[in-house]
Amino acid sequence: MQVVVPFAGRTPKSRLEAVLSLEERRDFARAMLADVCGAVVATGNSPTVLATAPLSETTVTSLEAGTGGEYRVEIDDRPLSPAVNALLEAADEPVAIVMADLALATPVTLEGLFEINGDVVIAPGRGGGTNAMVVRHPSFRVDYHGASYLDHRQGARGVGATLETVDSFRLATDIDEPADMVEVWLHSDSRSKATLEAQGFHLETTEGRVRLARD
Amino acid sequence: MQVVVPFAGRTPKSRLEAVLSLEERRDFARAMLADVCGAVVATGNSPTVLATAPLSETTVTSLEAGTGGEYRVEIDDRPLSPAVNALLEAADEPVAIVMADLALATPVTLEGLFEINGDVVIAPGRGGGTNAMVVRHPSFRVDYHGASYLDHRQGARGVGATLETVDSFRLATDIDEPADMVEVWLHSDSRSKATLEAQGFHLETTEGRVRLARD
């Protein structure tokens, strides 16, 4: 299986800008990428990092450490959907697309996704996103804009592809907004968590859900 | 297995007050309770609704419809943790505690939880909560305040109980804040969704995650 991990390295995680500087967002995004790619390698697959621009030296170092060098890079400066669709068009084997900010992904959860039969298998993200998917149908194309989970369901029906979903909290949790960051703290022991620790975060308990904070 | 579904009927879902009136919150909470209890019944278990006060006639009607009458009610006006702990102390069989706002829970996801071996089995919720759990250890007690997921892990260690977790998006999704409501829309076809439809909500697509809105 070809496992694609899209990565926008230059201005990553813009919705975290209320709590992290640009440099910090880059560090955190890089750590998550290395964690995700490391989990892919542990499933026995070699990830393809689909990047909008050549990776920085720091990103390469981090990826090497996370994967043991078991990855390759493809550069495509188009937006996410056409870039992924170009890979789908060219593919002669099943393609998995796994978002680079799934900091809670583990080898077991990814194997669960890869092993489910179906022309299209989706791990939905919160808020209607498509956090990870496997495509085994030659005519299916992605559209990540808006409520992509609904669009992908419709797209699968449109080309006569069977669709399955995966019920996984770990794969549903993309780290996109400040409130998501606490999940990394609670549920992973990874480069991503170490990065947040180095950035000075700690757990803050409020009346409702807990969150991360720093002084 | 004794399956307990705690329910605070009088002022439910206070964190939804920005988008729903008190009456609407009551309707929605009641629909979620009926959905959750219906899913429990479909696993072959009979839920015990642990209520802070006698159920209203409307709630009883909704529960009857959702469960086919397969439930019983226990009244305890203490806060959640002491009320649940009283049941744990009295129990002579495994006890599952399933929150009443898990509108995405299905029989399959609940069976997955019930079938996992372990003295304490937790389905974590977002933000460090404990959305559903099974307790098979006589000395384990709950503490739902704050980051209960961490407290329950520690509590299990403290009494020498083995602890397992369940990786389920459906069980991780408690409908607590306005942003959570869209998950009901996207991933269930239930009384809870019908209630939101009747309340005039529709899907609104923004740049990031989608959400529910009404005019």
C-alpha cells in the first residue's frame, strides 16, 4: 500500500497561532509529522511525504529520526486535493492518505484502518473532516474542502465504490485548534508531546474539559 | 452486567445554553438519553438510569419509546461521583457507567467496550473525560471531577486494578459544547438528530470544521 502523508511545511497549523508562534508551530508540526510517519513505518509501510515545497533540513533530521530513514518525499505545490488526486490517478495499488497532524495515531490504529475492506475507507475527523482514508477504487477522487467526510461519502456513491468508516478516537483527533493540543498530552508519549513540554505547556484543569496552558 | 446511565434532568447540558434554551436543552438531553439507553438495550443489557430526581413524564415517554420499556430508574440526589460510587459499593457484578450524552454510541461500540477484559476499562472523552467505563474491581471508585481520565488511571493503579482503554470516536464524543452538536448531525440518525432538526438547525460549512447553525 502507498501511504501518503501530506505536509504543508512553511506556514503550518495556522489555527494554532493564538497560542504558538510561527517557529513553534513549525516545530510542533514537524514533530507530529515525524510521529505519524514513524507510526506508518511501524505498520510495515514506507510513507511518502507529499510536501508543498522541499523539506527544511530540520524537518529532514526529524523525519530521519522518526522513521529510521524509511520514507520518501514528493513535492507538489498545488493545493491538497489536486496534489492527492494526481497521486491517485497515477497509482496502481491501494493508496492511504494520512494527515500529518494525527499526533495520536499508533501503528495499531493505522493497521486497523489499512486492514478494513472497502473501496474507500474513511477515518472521520471531528467537524466533518477526513483524517485518514484508504482508496482502492480507480475513479475515486478526494475533495478536502469543507465537510469532506460528507463529500467523500457522496463521491464514493457517485463512482459506485463501497465505503466503510473506522471508529477511532485516535484517528479522529487532528491537532488543529488550541483545544486539541491537550489530547496529545493525555494520550501520547511522543515527539509531539515532548515538543509541547519543551514549549512550556502544562495541564490546566477547568470545570469542564482540561486544556493545556503556559505562563 | 449492570449498565448505569447517569442523568441530570432538571438543568441538563448547561454548556449548550449559548445555542439552546432551557426547554430545548431538556428536549435534546432527553433524546440523547433515549438513544443511549436504546443502544444499551440492543447490546442485551438493561440500563439503569441514575437520575438526580424523579423523571418527568416526557422523559419517561421518550425512554419507553427508546428502550421498549427495558430500563429501570434509580434516584440519587447526590453529585455524580458519590452516586456512582454507591452503586459500585453495592454491586456484585461488573458495572458499566455510560454517559447519557454519548449520542453517537451504537450497540457495536458499546459491545466493544463491554467485551474488553480488564478490571477497569475506559473509553476516554475529549478533554480528559471518562465517557464510558466498565468496573470489575471491588475497590475501584470513580471521581468525575476535572481530568477524570487521568484520575481514573491513577485510581486503578492505586487499588492494583488492570486498566484498558477503548479507542472509539463514537464513545469519545460527548455532546457537551455547541461545537460538538455537528457530530450528531454527521454521524447519527437518531432521536437526537431528529431533535436538532426539529429545533431548526442546519449544516454550515466554514473554512475549517463544519458546524451547526440556525437562522
